[in-house]
Amino acid sequence: MEQTVQRERKIRIIPATKPVSTSGRASGSKQRVAAYCRVSTGSEEQLTSYTAQKAYFTQKIGENPDWEMAGIFADKGITGTSMKKRTEFKRMIAACKRGRIDLILTKSLSRFARNTVDSLEMVRMLRANGIGVIFEKENINTLTESSEFLITLFSGFAQAESESISKNVIWGIQKSREAGNVPFQYKKLLGYRRGPDGQPEIIPEEAETVKRIFRRYLDGCSLGQIKAELEKDKVPTSCGVQSWTYQVIHNILVNEKYIGDTLLQKTYTTDCISKTVKKNQGERPMVYVENNHPPIIPKEIFYQVREEMARRASKRKVMQKTGKTEQGKYSAKYALSELLVCGECGTPYKRCTWARNGKKRIVWRCVSRLEFGTKFCHNSPTLDEDKLHRAILEAINGLDQTGQEITE
């Protein structure tokens, strides 16, 4: 048998030959250093700070022989609680992911982000790629071991400060509205402009467009028909374009500003971090200011439009065995739509096209008769559209000939 040879186990340590770089890049070559600047408002003081930050970092990076400029990224008039609109910040992060930046300089944590979650997420992502961030005010380098605790602490302070400021601003706005101070967005409001005294005044040409929209709606026109008429006549919107949408027309019809009143706090922002805007359905107090400015539309016309909207919205087709069937959703396609009702069962009439022996005949028929035959409605007549039109025309001419007395 062979004897087992015992071998002596040896451990040898190989010493490091290069120092660890705190910037995440090996020593021996210049670091590509970028700077991030941000101011949250467009005030003169903030813009001065914005310019000073850019000049300071440009000089600092240029004076260091171990650094080379990788860019100055600066967001102006942008909040730090969200990443959504910070285009320069996102461009800087994209450059980091492409390996074009080794180190980022910034004034303070609040300039980098006022959202604790965003701060930690970005710092961790950059550190995983060997990229450090130096916050000068707090004296933090994110590549050091204790940096995450300090970032969490200082970011929490910055977020709490933003939340406190947000609450103070909301309180101020609420008190201002309770005092009857009404903000006007003239660029989006057809018919009004800021007058010499700072108060709203009516623009006569645009006011005629507003009156036309209300009038045509009460005439029975649908939003689509009003849209087509306005575009055909090349009537401009409040933005000066000649392309209308259903939503714009609807918003005009329900806007209480056209009767001289204003409802405040229609929407609210949930919090200063997500900045989600929701429709106020009783979650926040609302303020209604009457007779705030000159009206374009009489109140009786405005409320007639509201009633007509409710009537049209309530029309839903009901297939029941009662014999009385609603017409369905509102239609303004034909001149007699919504105007003819069966005298026997009270069901609306519907326009139909009958074809027989290659000939077409346009008639109006009780919807109940069309769906159920004579089960519920027995004697409703079928009316030829041509005869109906002639009868209506004769009635209008006859009324015109009787003079003003009967009209009154």
C-alpha cells in the first residue's frame, strides 16, 4: 500500500499595488467630473443662484488637474420632489449609465432631490456603477461606507421641509380663495381678457362665439354638429386655432364663469411628492363666488343648458316588456330627431328607411311598434318624412301670416 504524503498548507497574501479611488475610478487617469445645479423657481434671486452655481462648478472642475469637465447639468424653475420634469437631471443619469461620467458634484442634497426615496435610489444606482456623488454642504461622498445613513437623514429633512412649505402654500391659497380672490387663466378662457384695472373684461368677438355655442346646443345640436359648424366657419378657439374638440365645447357649456360666477377648488393636489391632481368631490372645501365679473350668458340660459345635458345623459335604451321603449342615447342627426312622440304609448318616433321593389321610402315610426309590433301600441301611424316636412313648413308660414299678435 502507498503511504499518504502530508503536504503543508501555506497562505500567501498579495499586497495591493494601487490605492482605492473614492470616486469609483482607478487612479492614474483624469476623472470625468460633472456638476448638477437646480433652482425651484424663476425669481430673480433664484436665477442669480442658478448662474452662480454654474460658474462656481465650472471654475472648481477646471482648477483641479486630476479632473476633466464632463458637463454642467442644470434645471431651472423645477421642483426637486419629483424626477418627471427634470430633463437635465435625467440626461445626466443617462450619461452616467453610458459610462461618460465618473463623479458628480452638487451643492447640497436638497438640490439633488427633496424626495428621500428618489435620493437613495439614484445614489445606490450610481454607486453600483462606481460613480460617486459629492454633496458639498453636507460634506458627503456617496462612495464612503457611512454615506447612506447620512443621505437618508438629510434627505428626510429636505423632504419634511418641502412638505411643510407645501402645507403653508395650500393654507395661503385656501385663505385667499375664501377672501374671494379669483385667479383667471385668460389664455384658456374664451371671451375674456385682463382689463386695464386688472379685472376681467369681455372680448365682444369671442363672446359671440360663446353665445353661439349655447344657442346651438339649446337648438338641439349635438357637440359634433357644433364642432363642425365652428370649423366650417373658421371660428378660432381661445388658443387661436381653428380646430375644436368635443371636450372644449363641453367645458364652455358647463363653465360657470360665463354667468359671472366662479367656483374655486374644483381640483386639489394630493401631496407635494406625487403631485397627483384629483377632482374635488367633497374631499376639500370649495368656494363659490357670485357676480365676480361681467357675465356673457344669462343665468336662465346657462341652467337650461344644464337641464338639457341631464336630459340627454339620462336617455338610455331600455328593452323592457312594458311596451314603452326609450329611444336610446341622444341624437341630433335629423331635423325631427327627439321631437316626435307617439300619441298612444308615449314612445319616441324613429326615422326608418323602407325599401320595396327597388324603391326607398323615408318614414318615421313608433319605436315600440318597431320592437314589439302591435303588442303594446296598436294604432300609431307611420308618417312619411316628406309629408311631415311639408306640414311643418305650412304651419310655420301660417304662423308668420297671422302677424305679431299671435306670436306674442
